Amino acid sequence: MTSSYLKRSIEIYKNKGLINLVKRGIDFVLFPLFTTTISFIRHSYYRIKWDQAAPKPYRLIEIDPQEVEYVLTPYFRPLISRD
């Protein structure tokens, strides 16, 4: 696994240069830290706002499909089947 990171780093260095390699390295290290921190802050905000009624981030919520009136379509799924 480490050798694949090293190979990819060498490839980026050769093709894009040192500055691009450093930028990608920083993104590689900081992105997981950043996303974890944002998730923690979001969950903390909900806990403060709604106390015990705060939504659980990974809990499945079941609803009756017949009661759905509106659907927000994500930009990456332009078509949603009505079947």
C-alpha cells in the first residue's frame, strides 16, 4: 500500500511538479481531519439546538412513501424513477 502512494507521488512530481505534489499531500492529510471535524461540529450544533431530540446521524428513518409530497433531486441524480 505504501509503495502505491510512493509511486503515485513520484508520478505527480514528474508530471505536475513539486508544488502540485505538496498541495495534494496537504489535501490528502487534512481532508479526513477536516471532514471529521465538520461532522463533529454539525452533530454538536444539533445536540445543542434540539437536546435529546437531536437526530442521530446514522440512524435509519423509515417513512411511508405514500406520504411523500416533494422530492429534492440531487445534482448528481437528475432523474428519479416514479415507479
